[in-house]
Amino acid sequence: MTAAALALIVTPLYAQTQIQTSIEASKAANIVRVAIPWPDTMLSTEAINGPFFAPLTRDIAGSGVFAIAPVPPNIPPNADLAKSANAQFVLALRVTAEEQDYVVEARLLDTTGAMQFGKRYRGTAPALSRIAHMVANDLVRALNGRPGIFLSQIAYASNRSGYYEIWLMDWDGANQRQISHHEALSILPSWSPDNDRMVYTSLGRGTSDMYIINRRGGGRIRLPTGVGLNTSATFSPISNDIAFVGSIAGNPDIYVIHDDGRNLRRLTTTTSIESTPEWSPNGRQISFTSGRSGTPQIYVMDAEGTNVQRISFEGEWNDDATWAPDGEQMAYTSRVNGRFQIRIMNLVTRESRIVAGEGSNEQPTWSPDGRWIAFQSNRSGRWQIYRMRVDGSDLMPLTFEGENKDPDWSKKAE
Amino acid sequence: MSKVVKGFICGLVIIAFVLVPACRSKKTTPPKVVPAETAESVPPIPTMTTTETRVTNPPDFVQTETQSPRVTTENLPADIEELNRVAQQRGYLQDAFFAYDESTLSTDAQSALTAAANWLKRNAQYNLLIEGHCDERGTEQYNLALGDRRANTAKEYLMTLGVDGSRMRTVSYGEERPFDPAHTESAWVKNRRAHLVIVGR
């Protein structure tokens, strides 16, 4: 608990005035302006801002659906406020305390004063930030028809406990908490499609083993595969298969195994090094890295191991391919002028672009709505996890303590 | 007749110890891995009179039970960490280094592993962990696979030199545990290796 509380204190707080959105002009026409005045409450600013109001406004600003309109002073939250703020909507919030609980009322009013959305939420103090994310999710769904991603989680590896272990955080970097406790190198977490479990690699037994753990840190099992290495494990989005890198006598290949340890299948059979499998969102294809051409390059094959095509041709080191949720784009790590950068390729046109940044930038992972990419960078001198929009804007560091890497964004929006 | 015997023993030498480049006609260096019993199983040839080709154990060939404990317990520390330090210091166990993005053995790496094989065969009571390591310039996931290949390349070479495969296991650390954390060419050279660690009996 202390560690979690400390992480929250270390994470900079974002007051409402700091919130900005930088949406491209072409998309700005579709953005809904919403004014969000300070909640109607008797509670202290400290009790409301950090746990509730700040995460809520961060979510709204990052939604890609709303832009936050500056709130003029001294106007009550009604239709007049929307007009004077030049906004389509006002989000009127009320927070009250009832015994141990906080009760949050959220109402979305249009310029006529009509309520377009209204909902009450109840929870204890530790649940306030969760309530904030739920309000934001509900607003996005109300306007967009699609759920927001504000309850999604990012799994990663952090060495702040002394060893790299598996950790989780909220999408905005809040609530960082340790999940695995091997006291040994534990890396490369990957979410199950139902957001309940993660699979990862740990060297806790002195060998390189695959483990599955639930998101609360319980139910940990080791999955014996019968082969070595057991790295880069990743759940199929449509079945109980796990793809991973297995090795027999120093020949790393892509393998698939059921999550109960049965039905091991070898998908690649070359003598070259294969690594880093990742399923396409429909589960029908697997991307991977292979050294078969002489340098590590990205390939795609059918999930049965057939129909192999080479995807990356630029540069002499490409790895970490990961599919966008729509399956039409792929992000991967690509070496450019001696540094690794995130490259985004359109799989239809095969055109790619670099999302440039300082330092080395590796291991991209897409948000469930495909609007954001989290990745690791050593631009500060140490490995930390960052989040940016797919066009590279709104860059934000998510981790600050120790070194942090191997981000994997949960697959489901909520 | 004696030619036939010579040829036969030379053949044994070649088979058993492939790295010895050629048989020498006189004072044949005996194979290190052929136990005396194998040599004795050569069909006896009554008319053989010469002793020139007699196979004798080399001085460092620890074969009998009376010799091996004396050699090891007297000179080697019992503590495994201390033993590893001493073994590296004295060159008994030398790591094999690799070129960038390579897992093939250079001649330097081969001679390092040959020295290690000789020591391991003399000290059969120890098991070996071979760690595969990479420099930081690659990506984490591919480097884990590359480290696995490096460790196994070293293991297989030690096996061809006569070290029992069941005594050895491998693990890949990829770029996770650099020996030199600096971001320089000289650090990268040190960090691309198969690292040999004695892990007890």
C-alpha cells in the first residue's frame, strides 16, 4: 500500500488548467467541446482533485472525442455556461460523502439545458479514480458509440524492487503496483484477450520459464513446454493458444501451445533465429522476427505456420512487431541511423513512417482503441515507459522510478 | 602386421579425439577420452613385439579413482563462488566471445572452450551452466534468442570435445546482464559472450 501511495505522490499531478489537447486541424471538426466546471461539493480540493477530478479531465482530454473548453468564472453549470464557453456540452458533477462512501453524480447538458447523459456512481475513497475512469468511459460511449479505454491497464517490467518483476498501471500511469514476486528476472508480460491474465517469462528457477498470473497477482502457474527459452509469449485473441519462442539445442523457433500446457506445435522450421511472435487481431496470422535474411526482419505467416511473407525491408534491425487493433497497421522497432525508433506501417499500402524521438525507442504496444502507442525509451538515460498518440503528439512519460520496459497494453477497452 | 596395429590405434585416436590433426608414427599422443579398457579391447596379437606404439596415459589424464580426488580437493576451493573465481583467474574456464549479431565460434572462442573442456574432463564432478549474453545494441526479444543460440553453440562445441552433455545446461540472459554497463564499443565486445559458470557437483 505504501509503495502504491508513494507512486501516486511521485507522479506529477495535473491541474485542470494544464490539460491541453493537440488534435490535428482536419479532425478538429469532429471534436466535441465540453466545459467541465469544478464539481459541486462540500469536500476539500485535496480530496477531490488528485483522486477524481484530475484523472477525469485527463481522460476526457485524451479521449480523441472531446476537447475541454476553458470554463469562464462565476457561471453555474447550465446551458448558459455551455454557450459562454463556446462548448456543445457542460459536464456537471456533484460529489458528496455518505458515511464511508463517495457518491458522484455526472450529468452531460447540451446548450438547451437538456440532459444527454446522467449517472450516479458510488464507491469508497480508493475507488474514486476508478469512478473517474468509468465516468469518462460512459461519456465516450454516449457520444461515440464505442467504449473509452480509461479502465485499460498497461503491464510492464520494472526493476524498482531490485529485480525486474511484472507490474501494472492505469492507462494514465497512476496506480503502479507490483504483480509478480519471483525476486528474479521476470520480463515480457502479455495480456490475455479477456484482460484477466498475463503470460510472461521468469528466470526464477535458473532456467527460462513461462508463467501465467492473474491481474491481481494470484493464481500463478508455471507452464512447462518441453522446450527451452520460453520467451515472448503471447495469448491468441480467439483461442486458448499461446505463441512463444521455444528453442531446442540453440535453434529458437516460433511455437504454439495450449494454455494448459498441451498440444505443443512448432510453426517455423528454419535453422535461423526466430523470435517475437504476435497474433493479428483476428487470430489468423502471426507476425515474428527472423534472422533468415542475415539481419533481424519482420515476417508474417498464417497461424498454422504457412504462407510466410517478409514485411520489413528498411534498415538492418527490425523487431517487436505489434498489430493495431484494426489489423491494418503494424508498429515495430526499427533501427534508423544507429538508433531504434518506432515505425508504423500501413499493411495495405506497405508504406511506413517513423515516429521520431530522442534516444532509443522500442517495444511499441497499441491502446485498445488504436489511438495511442505506449513504448519504452532510454531518452532520459534510463529505460522508462512513455505514451503518445499514433502521430507522435501528446507524449507523456508514465514511469519515473527505477527502470521500466516491456509495456503491453491490455486488449479489451474496459 | 605391426603396421596394421599402428593403423588401428591411430584410427582410434582419430575417432576419439578429432581435433588431433594427424597420427604421429612414433610416441603417439594417446587420446584423452579413450579409457584404458577400450585400448585393451583391441584384439591381442600374439606376434606383436614392439612397444613403440603402446598407449599410455598422459600426465594430466585423470583416469583412476585414486588420482582424481587428490588433484581436485587439494588445489580447488570447496566454495563454489570462490571456485568460479579461481577457475576464471587461472584460465581453467574461459568465456567464449562473439562478433556482433553472430553466434559462430571464432578461433579464439574455440581455444577458450578447448581449455575449458580439458579442465571439465579432468574435473568430472562439476556441472556447468553456460549463460548466453548479448550487447545492448540489439532489441531485447531478439537478443534473448541470440543469447540462447550462443550458449548452445558453446555447449555443443564442448560436447564435441568430449564433455558429457548431461553435465551442462544453458540459459539466455540476452542483453539483461551486461558485464560492462558502459555504452562503448569496448563494453559491447565484453558483453557478447557465452559465460561458463561451475554450478556444483
